[in-house]
Amino acid sequence: MFDPQSRYAHLDQVTLDVTAPDGTSRQIRYARRRFVQSPRSVTTLVEHTVTADERLDNITSRYVGDPTQFWRLCDTNAAMRPTDLTEEVGRIIRIGFSIT
């Protein structure tokens, strides 16, 4: 259902049978809830200081080797929105490693 590199790839997939009030039924597929581990449990490998006009995909590509893995930096830095990490020049972004 998800790309193997997706943040959702390891989640269990669930199929739910739903019956509408009119008697019609269908199946709904969804992924179970994703729990993000505490950023304190991630080992910091390097810190990156944000400069003007930097983009998170470029930062991720530089350190992780894949711009689509930006979500790893979000998890490590407890950012709900990816833009939170780059909107402030001078912010320090932790680049870390987690075994999970």
C-alpha cells in the first residue's frame, strides 16, 4: 500500500467492513496509527544550521541521501510541519539516527 521508504511502510494495514444505513456495504482500508518515538531517543550525528532560503528537501538530500526522507528530520526535531524546520534562519536542525 505504501512505498517501502514511506514513514507508513511498517504500519499494519487494516480492512474494515462498513454497512451504510441504506444497507449497502463496502470495505475501507487504512493504516494503523503511527507513533513517533521521542526525539530524545535519537542519537544526533550532526547539527545543521539553517541559512536563508534553504529547503528541507535539499538538507535531507545532503545528509540522508534522499530528499523524500524529510519526515525523518521532522521526527528527530519534533516538527509537526516540515516548514517549521527552515522558516527561521539560524535554527539548528538535528540530523540523527534511530534503530526503529
